[in-house]
Amino acid sequence: MQSVIEIERLSREEKLQVMEAIWEDLSRDEAELESPDWHKEMLLETSRRLEAGQERIMDWHDAKKELRNRFE
């Protein structure tokens, strides 16, 4: 197993590749993935706000750009 020090030496691209490999491995058997109860509640709340016109649907690219602008 790689240590934190070894991970710190990886390039950003290599770190993203490792994260993707880990996620792919974890999500291989979706039946074993169990979302926490709070996640279901958040999805239901977002659905309610969308139906009430209090949420807007946004393209992922535009959403990332908006978040970057807000927090940078």
C-alpha cells in the first residue's frame, strides 16, 4: 500500500487516475453500495424544492464554473 508521502509525490493527473481506479473498484458491485439515510433525505428535499420552483437545473459544466467563481 502506498503511504501518504508517496501519494504526495504523484502528479495531479496521477492522483485523479488513482481516485478513479478506487471509485471504479468500490462501485463495481452496486448492490453492496448503500447510501446513507441523510443522502436520501437530501435528494427528496431537492426534489421538493425543484417541484416548488425553488431550484433550477444547471449544466454540470456551468455549475462547476459558478462554484469556482463563488469560492475562489
